[in-house]
Amino acid sequence: LKEMGYSRTKSDWNLFYKDKSFIVFHVDDGILSASDDHALNEIIGKLRQKYKMTVQESNIKYLKLNIKITQNCIYIDQSEYIEEMAKIFEVSLEKKYDTPMISSFVTQEIIHDVLLDENTPYRAIIGSLLYIARQTRPDITFAVNYLSQYVTKPTKVHWNAAKRVLIYLYNTRYDSF
């Protein structure tokens, strides 16, 4: 990229820029943006001379994000990732929730609840939920941040609450916010 005249940004070493063109890479995935089609095709042509690559123009998958570009809008969701998480964490999809967490959960006393077995993937579900909250679903941020406080000693109540957030996500995965 330096040979093509691109510079790295100081804030993100994976982001390169030149004039009004931007390229961001993560391992073997990337996104290109340019001010017009001619500039974009020029970038793609030069990259293809050096690397084997495929180009997706309107429906892009990048770091578990689904990005759909239309003439007037850019849509971003994580519906496929949410579906994958529902399978991995074996959530019951028959239930439907209108909110990610019940309002009284925070004030409940969880003194006598059973601690989870160390093999229960509580940290994994919280990590996945944090990633989703940060990227595309700010509506679950409070619930996930609250549950993340218990990653060292989660109980069954915390586990069920985390699964509730995932069920809520699953049932609202196509909703726009």
C-alpha cells in the first residue's frame, strides 16, 4: 500500500488513506472506499496485480458484520452472528422477550444462587454479547455491561439472564434501530 502512495493513520494501523480513498484490513479481510468508481476500480486493479482477491460490492460481510449498501443508505446488522451464537449457546428460541433484561433484575438479591460450573461458557457468551452491543446493538449495552461484572463468579441466575439477552437479540435480529 505504501508503494501505491497510501499512508497509515496514527490512530489505527490497519487503516490506510490517500486523498479521498481509504483501505482498512483485518487479517485476510478488508474494506475499500473511494470518492468515485474510477478511483475504486483503480485501487482494486492495483491490488489484484499483487494479491488474489474477491470483491463484494453491495452485500459485504466483514468481522461478523453484514453491510448492505444501497444508493441512499448503508445498513449494518449482525443477524447471522446472532443466529450462530444462539446455536452455540443452545438458547431456547420458543421464548420471546420484549426487553433484554427485566427491570427488577438489578435490584434482585442473588445470595443463595448456585455458582456456575467452571466449564459453563459464561465468559464466552458475555464476550459475544459485548461485541454485538459495541458494533450494532446499543439497546443491550446496559444489560450486558451489568452481567459482565459477574464473569469471575457467575451464578445460574446470571447465566439465564445472559441467555435472555441472546434470545431477545435473536427475536429482534432484523429490527432496525
